[in-house]
Amino acid sequence: MAMHLQNHIDGRWVDSVSGETFDDTDPANGELIATATKSTTADVDRAVEAARKAYDGWRLYPAPKRGEILFRAGQILVERKDELAREMTREMGKVLAETRGDVQEGIDMTYYMAGEGRRQFGDVVPSELPNKWAMSMRHPVGVVAAITPWNFPLAIPTWKIMPALVLGNTIVFKPASYIPLLAVRLVQVLEEAGLPPGVLNLVLGSGAELGDHLVTHPGIDLISFTGSSDTGSHINEIAGKLLKRVSCELGGKNAIVVMDDANVDLAVEGILWSAFGTSGQRCTAASRVVADRGVATELVDKLVGRTKKMRLGHGLDDGTDIGPVVSKAQLEKVHSYIPIAEKEGATVAAGGKVPSSGALAKGFFHEPTILTDVKPNMRVAQEEIFGPVASVIEATNVEEAIRVVNSTKYGLSCSIYTQDVNKAFQFMRDAECGIVYVNAGTIGAEIQLPFGGMKSTGNGHREAGRAAMDVYSEWKSIYVDFSGKLQRAQMDTLEKTGTAP
Ligand code: UN1
């Protein structure tokens, strides 16, 4: 029997005030996994109210103790890794090895941020005046709206929730409506780890219906969003007007450059993994390959050969290389790019089809696709497709390759395959991307470094690593004058204070 999933508000599992539900289904075969409560703006109000009420208590709870709760949550995630990965594969389609990786990334982030319970360093610096103390410390932002996507159902929520919690913020968590089960699982883990009621509230439902209300709610101080650049821009607009803090992690049009001195077989492995892992539904996915002319024919031949051998199937089946995309709408969007590409002069060198018979026809499958004869300004080379489609563009040297890499509005991840250290360093310096790889694909960022991108990939913030701490806290500079008299910074001389040497 299908499960029923509820909101979590003020420590209680509750249905939406509307009493309505939506279906949570397996994108590989349409099977019903669960029904989920369909929230309304009134449920958002209740969640925000609970988070506000819990804020002072949580803010004043010692940070090392907050860290201990996260540490326990990390341990529970370790124990449940397999179970969570299997549920995730059913819920959003990516293959088991990848959903295990997703849970692992969540564990890594949880442990990393648990450690911040005893760090959260500020500065203690000398004052320019005698008998005066100067230091800075972090202060929580308040109530955070964590709005998360479906492609990393566990990892991405932990990037937002764990730093927010350890810094003393409370949260309203609104996950994408395709993955209510994994969101419930994460909240259960934190609840079992000892998180007090109201600190983390979960609202299930549609972003289109709840998003604006949540973002503009006077009780929300910070919006942390991962998703499309269009939605990110809209959130910035409506929240910026209210001077709310906004951190956005948005689209990508990531490229892998292969120079003629590269180890081509290694590059092929990196391209297949980065272009087709998670069925291309990563913001870090490689959707462009920039091939040096000297190596283009060999590279394309090898890529096409390997792509044609990749097996579509249910992500829980052993032999599957690529699972379905998440939904019908997503499948239609991905597939719509094939005629767009052909019309602009590109060639479908591998894949390009939606399987229409057998078991695959029951799910949202798209063949892994390689497009050749692509020019840098074509739509398939500029727009984020978010599916298993990679476009090969040719370039004559490393300078041209870098220009192509930088020629989109996005700037998340990029990579170069070369044995030439000079070209590698030139690329590392000139690529306009937040994440750069050398001799590795564009996916697989580790949580201890900043994650995010330049240009329209974001709005200047970074998730993960130490950088995440800056999103979920405000800096507070504190001066303590223990001289017992008026001292005027920038004006009083040491002669006047009587402390000149
Ligand atoms: C995303 O697709 O939004 O670097 C995140 C990676 C993963 C995270 C991807 N660690 O591919």
C-alpha cells in the first residue's frame, strides 16, 4: 500500500488544511509510491510561525550542542544509507550507485557542519585605541526558507539545512514536489537526532502555488534556492524588493574541453559520466564538449560508439547505466531540443529518441544523445537542457576553446583534458566558472570546497565548505571600550589619550 506523507510543523506530522493530496510516483514505471499532503499558503503561514517561535530558543542553544544533534543525524544517515538510496532511486530515477552517492554527500555535509558547532570562528583584532577590544562574531540570519530541487533529494537540502541549523537559524523547508518522500526522511532523521520542535518545518506542495507566498512572507529572513535561473531571477526580484537575503544556485551549461594532447580514452570516460550521469539532470552536467580539431574525429567516434551501448532502465536494476528523467514535462522539454538542434544545422550522431515500446515506454526515458556540427551560438549550446544531451563543438586552440567555454550566460563548472601544464594553468585562470576541473569531468564536487557559479548561475553566493557559513549568518562587529572615557576612533591621538610612547 502506498504511504501517506505529511507536513512537519512545530514538531508534529500534520496534513494540509486543504486536506488535498498529490501523487508521488516512480518515473521509471509510473508506480504510485506515496500520496503527499498538498499544502496551501495557510500551511506556509503555520510553518513560518512555528519557525519564528522556535528561533530564540534555538539561537541561544549552545552551538556545540547544535553540532552534536547534527553529528547524531549524520550517524543515522550512515545507518540508513542503503534504504534511503533505494527509496531515492524509486522516487526520482537516478541509478543506485548515484543515489548512494547523493546520501553520502548528505552525510559528508552533515558531519562537516556538525564540526562547525565548535568553530564558527570570528576575528579578534587589535583596536587603534588603548583599553578597547575589537572582535567579530557570526549571528544567525533568522528564519530560512530552504527551497530545494529534485535532482539531489538529500544532498542539496543538507547543503542548506545543516549550515543554517548549526549557525542557529530555524527553517521552513519546501522541497520540489517530485521528491516528498526523501524530504520526509531527512526531517525524520533530524527529529530522531533530537532537533527541538519548530526548528525545522516541512511544507510539501507545489512551488508555483506556495513559492511567492513563502519568499515574500514577512517572517522569512533568508531564501536559499536551488533551481532554474528563471525562478532564481524571479525570487531575487520579489525578495530583493523587501531587502531579504537571497542565495541562489542556478543553471549551468558546463563544458569539457579536450585538447589534442589529451588522453582521449580518459576524456571519453569523463564526458560520458558527466553528460549522462543522473540522466544529465545535474546543474553540473557536461552538456557541451569542446574538441580541439586535432582530436575531434577520434573523440566523436569513441563517444558515439560508447553512447550507443549505454543501457536505459530502472535505476534499481543492476545492468542499468541511465535511469529515466524525472517527469513527463521534463522528458518533453529535453526531447524538444532534438528538432531545434537539427533545424539549426546540428547532426544527431547518437541517440536522440524516446523509446516508445516495451517496459521503457512506461517511464520517462530519453536516449543518451550526442550532437555534432554544433556551433557555440546555437540554442543547444546556450540553453540548459537538463537531460542526457551533449553537444560537440570544435575549436582550433586553447584560447578559442576558453572563449567557447565562456560564451554562455552561465558559469558553474568546466573541465579541460590536457597533458600540457601551460594550457591547464591558462584554463584554470581564464575559465569564468565557479568550479574548474583538470583531467576530470564536470561533476562530483566535494562538500569541503565552495560550490556555485559565476554569472547567471547564481547571485554571488556559494554553498558548501566554509563559504556556506557566510550565507547563513550575519557578521557582527563588537567594540568594548574599557577605558572609562570617551575615545573617538579616527580622531583622538595617542598624545591626547596619554599613551604615546
Ligand atoms: C546539482 O546538480 O545541483 O558536483 C548539484 C556534483 C554534485 C552536486 C551537483 N556533487 O555534481
